[in-house]
Amino acid sequence: MTIQNKITLLFTLLTATIILLHSVFIYYFSTQSTFNNFFHRLEVRAQIEAHAALEENENNSSIYYEVKEKHLKNLPSEIHYFINTTPDGTPIGARPKLHLPDSFYNDIQKGGNARHFDGSVFYVGMAIHEPNHNFILVSSAVDVYGLEELENLKRMKIIGFFICILVVYSAGRLFSREIFKPVRQIIKDVKGISAHNLHLRLENGNGKDELSDLSHTFNSMLDRLEVTFEMQNNFVSNASHELRTPLTIISGEAELGVRDPCLSETARNGFATILRESERLEYLISSLLKLAQTGFDGKKQQWGQIRIDEMILLVKKNVDRIMPENQVEINFNQLPTEEESLWVVGNLLLLKAAFANIILNACKYSDNQSKVVVDVFADNKWLNVKVTDQGIGIPDSELPQIFIPFFRGSNTVNYKGHGIGLPLTNNIIRMHDGQIVVRSQEGKGTTVLTQLPIGPQASLSS
């Protein structure tokens, strides 16, 4: 999850919590206020009913009820229950069948009154103790209007909550996107900088905030990288000349010594050894220089469009020249019919060297005793070259180290090599925005899958 999304979600969650607590607070106290008001009204009605019941004069009582019915509006579902009691408040006879807990009656006996709410019905009770009149009055009613208002309030709060969350989330997205706009620009600019254009720098902005500090830090790092790359570039150029020149002289003199008939057989054999070892040393130096160059600099290479099947055939010719006894088989049966899917962008010499290394390794570690199959195929994004051999394989514990320069497997001591081929190949494929996947089982063989981006849309990164 991106930081922008995290900030948006955190902002939304925090605001939602505040809105929810505020809504619960309002609803709770609105409910308490509504209940208290209705309980008060019901208690007033109960007191009127009790006063009427205490009227000893029947005429006064009838007049009282007549005035009540005329001027006082009954509450919805208003009912009054009289329960005779002893002077100490103990009920006489059965209680009315109401949904009231025993604590309701206990509160009346102890405090003289009680309240209870059950579902939608409000109950109030009071104890009346007058000479010759001892009873408990229980009054019930339904607050239709109040409960409806509370239900409407709850509905509005729920709907309003989700609307607010939607608005807050949308505002948070806009806010975070605007905040991270400079960060996205920095990322875009950094991605556009490679070994081809190390002279480019990021804009420092207003120079007063953390993003400006970040840009300044990147620019400082790029300054150091540019200096380092130039130093390495000079080293590669100088080393290429300084190392090859004496080697060429040594090889030439050794070759003359081998062909000189005036020398003894022992001397000619010595010159032959010098010639052979100088050729190995020249190959090693060339590989090291190429490894150093591919590790940092792509701008000196000539890039263009390369057709994958034609390149593999060129690699096969090189392999035939180096190892005439090879048993390499190339399979083009899975290649797409669309010609535009057969092209990659890159440097032909480097890619030939990379695939030659892979195929030559497969032949070498198979002792040219078994087939090496090269499958070339494509999918929606990649051109794939899979090289499969049945050679000595690679121990599982050593697979993560095969791309480390000069590393050689523990089972390769009887094979010539320097541990440079695969690191060089890996660097070349990475230069072409590709990837290598190696699967191997010791004693059974190795499969190397190389993937390169299809077509001219492949970036020319270093």
C-alpha cells in the first residue's frame, strides 16, 4: 500500500471515528432527554389519575374526570392500573400481567416511585398512602411521536455518517494527491536518470521544506555517481589499451618461438605453453573489462532492433566454431507468426556474448555427451530463450551465488573456467531490461530461462 493511500485511509478513519463518537453522543443524550420528558408527562398523568381516585365525593370525581377528558389529551395507549396494598406497601392480591421486573415494584416500595421502559412502552409507578387509601398506581403509555423522532434521528445519523465518510475519503484523496505531487515528480525525474544522462539533476524546489532536502540529497548522490562513473570509464579505456598491448606482444613473440625451427623441442613447447596461457589471459582480461563496462555504462554501445531467431542462429555458428562436437538443438516451433513479436531492442554483440555464454556452459558441463535444447518462444510481454541441458547441475545451496563474479560451483573443479561468464551474462540481460531464471538439480541438469522485452518499446536503460 502506498503512503498516499495510507494517509487517506488514516485521515478517513480518524474523521470517521470523530463523527461516529459525535453521532453516538447526540443520539444518546437525545434519547435520554426524550425519555425523561415522556416519563415526566406520564407521571403527571398518573398523579392526576391518583388524585381523582382519592376524591371521596363521587360528584367531584366525575367532574374531575370530565374536565380531564375535555382539556387533557390522553397519551397513546395510556392505561392505569391500581394495586391495593397494605399500609407498609405490600401488594394485596395478584399483580396485573405486565412486562415489569420485580425491581420495579421494589423501587416503588423503597422510594415511592419507579420508572421502566420495555421495548416501546413506558411505565411509571407510584405508591399512594392516604387514610383509608393504600395502593400502587402503575401507568403505561407509548411515546409514538418521541420514538419516531428518535428513529428518524438514528436514520439520519447513519445516512449522514456514510455520506460524510464518502466526502471525507474523496477530500482525503484529493488532499493526499496534491501533497504527494512533488514526490511523484521526483520519482519521475529519478527514473529518467541513467548512465546515459547522469548530468541531469532534480529541481530543488523552494529550498525550505523536506522535499527540497530530498532533492538536494539525490543531486549530491548523482554528483558522486557521475564522478565515479567517469573514473571507471577512464579506467576501462586505459586498462583496455595498457593490458592488451603487452599481451599482444607476448603472444606474437611466443608464436614466433613456436614456429622457429632453430629452437629445441623443449623451447618450442615452452613457447607453446606461453602462447596458450597468454590467450587464456587475454580472454580473461577481455571478459573482466566487458563485465566492468556492462556493469556501469551502456552509452558506448550501439543499440538497435534485433530479430531474436536470427541472433540465436548467429550464436549457434559461434558455438559450432568453438565446440564443433556440440549437440545443440534449436527449437523455433513456438515462435509467434507476427514478425513484430520477434524483435528486441539492444546491442547485438553483447546479446550474442550473453547467449553464447549460456549455451557454451550447457555444452561444457554436459561434456558434449547429451543434447542441449534451445527453445525460443514469446508471450504477451517477453521473448523467451530457454536453454536446457542434462549435465552436472548446480547444488541447491549454491544457486543464489551463481551470478557473483569468480564464483564457481563445488562440482566444477574438473572444468576450465573463471566464474565470469554468468555474471557477465546477467549484467548484459539486465542492461536490456530482461531477467534470468535458473533452475537446476545436481546430477540431472540445468534450465536457464532468459526473458527480454518485446519490441522497440523496451527501454534502453543501463
